[in-house]
Amino acid sequence: MRLRTLALVVPAVLAAQSPAAAQFSDSYNLIKAVHDKDVAKAREILDKPGSTAVNAREASTGDAPIHIVVKDKDLGWLGFLVQASADINARDRDGNTPLMLAAAGRWTEGTQLLIAIRADVNRRNNGGETALIKAVQVGDPVGAKLLLDAGANPDQTDSLAGHSARDYAQQKGGAIARLLADAPAKPKAPVQGPVR
């Protein structure tokens, strides 16, 4: 009888202790704080010695906190995370960087800040798209000009359709086509390894 009672009591005691014992991780709490716009909680987590939560990822999307704030077009939070050493070239599960998301969202201020702090303007996502290709696809000549002025390559092709930003601009026509038509060609980077 005593063993049976013990077998019923122990699981109940452990279940009651689980929420207290199983604290959420700093990564989870930071992502929650970013979604909730809770600066005090975020600062508390990021100020812990050795904290790496600034580059944590959401399991479902692969978004780091910096991706979340770029999608929200929140310049204050973007600056806060950059000052906390967020990876400005972090990739989500589709390989998109914050700069690509800013370009795709036609967010000029975010694009300007990310360029100013030296985000990689020619980085490719999983489909080979660059921030410039994204800006052209959404028809944003302002974002495209910012990226071109920062050294984005208008002739770098994606791996989905094999088109460059210049190709997509020609298809769109208008101001963005004129802007890309006038962009100087970028020399191709030397190929590493044997050439066949």
C-alpha cells in the first residue's frame, strides 16, 4: 500500500515543481521581450555577462530578434539590438538577412542604417536573391539606389530563375529599369579553385 501511495504522490509533486524548475531560457525570453516591445526585460537579459541571446532564433521561423524588428520596421529596436552586438548578417530559415527583409519591406530607414553599419549588400538567400533583387522585385527605386550606391552588384543572378536585379528591373520597366540600366557593371569575382 505504501509503494502505491508513493507512486501516486511522486509524479504529482514533480509535476507541481516543473513550472518552477523549468525556467524559460534567456533566448526564449528575449524573443518574447522583442515581440512584446519590453525594453526593460530585453536589457536585463542582454546585460547578463556572457549572454548570447541577442542572436537567438525562433524555432518556427528561424528569425533572430533582429529579423523580428526589421519586419516590424522598428528603428529604435533595430538600433538597440545593433548596439547589443546582434549579427547584422544573420540569416533566417530562408537565408534572408535583415537587409533583404528591409529591402523587401520597402523600409528606407532600416536599409540606410543596415548599410551604414556595413551589412553585406551582396549576400544571397537560399534562392540566390540579394537585397537589390528584393528591392527591384517590390519596385522600390529608392531602396535600389541606396543598395547600388553601397556597392550592390546589379548583375548577380539568383538561383531560382537565373535573373539579376538588372534583368528583373527590365521586366518591370519604369524608373527602376532606368536606374538599373544606368548602373555600371560590376566585375566578376575571381573563381577559386581549378577552372575547367
